[in-house]
Amino acid sequence: MIETKAITKTVSTSEGELQILQPISFHVKAGESIAIVGASGSGKSTLLGLLAGLDEVSSGEIMLDGQPLHTMDEEKRARLRGEKVGFIFQSFMLVQSLTALENIMLPAEINGLKNPREKALEILQQVGLGHRAHHYPNQLSGGEQQRVAIARAFITQPKILFADEPTGNLDAANSDKVEALLFKLNKDNNTTLVLVTHDTELANKCARQLHMQAGQLSESSLREAS
């Protein structure tokens, strides 16, 4: 499903070139759940953004469901994301002027899916927020906003779901709800789940852990999902 070969990321600074990611190679199978863990500044979120096509690699190759992400311009990457990828941001990234229902409908409408309203209402029920359909983000709790963000990411039924610190802004009770929802979607739809997290308990629920340190990927820790 995802295969990387010696990908790197380098950015220009006032002091010269800064290499954020050293050459990284690994493979993710369809339907797997992967946690990318490591200290702040280790390159976890940078790697996630590259895998999702939100940014370009400096060198190396990324194959995403058989498609050469590393050769695509932003327009082609955006099209591929719309077809195959869902992305959940730590800060939710909901459109404040749209209701929960309208936020979820948005990617479905962009991708030309039929009956976007009906699909959005159905998935809103699945995340337990059918009664919040017409509320705006500022009328929702952090946990509710994150569940809306998950519903929005999942309405197009993506093959791959990326999540950047999906429980980072939540209390324990809401973290548990979001975790349960992520793994339910992963299991029920055989969706490949790749997440960045500082949460050890969340990471341990994934089938594999990839450890980042100073831009390098260490040995992966293979586990059976609990």
C-alpha cells in the first residue's frame, strides 16, 4: 500500500541547508495500523506529510497504492489524495463558517460523490454526533470536533487514513472514544491507518511501531494489535 525508498527532506535556512529527514525506506501493507513515534522535532509529522502528499520529498521515492507520489506535482497529488487518502489534523482544521454536517460533506462534494448529504448524515451518526449536525465548530467540544474531523476524513472511504496526533488535544474520555473509532474504521473497512502520536497506549494498539529519532527511522517494533 505504501512503499518508500530512501526518501529525504531538506529545507533552506538562513544558516544553510537543513536535513530534516535522513534516507528512509519502509513498507506498509494494506489494512495495517502503524504508529510513528518519537520525540518532538524528530521528523514524525514531516514524514507523515510526505506520505500523504501534502509536501514533496527532496529525494527518494514514495509509492502510494501503486502510484508514484514522488513524481507528481501538487495538482496530481491533490487528485490522488482525494481518491485514496483521508487526513486527520491535530488542530481539527474544520471550516468555522460551516456546520458539522457541511464540514463532512465538503470532501464528498469536491470529489463529486453522489448524495453527499445523505452520506454525511450517515457517518455523523456512526461517530455519535447525529444530534450535532447543525452546530458550528465553536459550538462543539474538542472531542466532538475531532470526531467531526474523523468523519470528514472518512466520508470518501479512503484506502489510507493518516492522523497527526489525533488525541493530542483531548482529555482521557474523549481520547478513548477517538481511539475506538479509528480502529473500528480500520478494522471494518480494511483501511490502512498511519498515525503520529506521543501517546504510548495509542501506539501500542497499532500492529507496528516505527521509531523516529533525529530524522532517522529506527527498527520497527512488530506487535499484534490488542
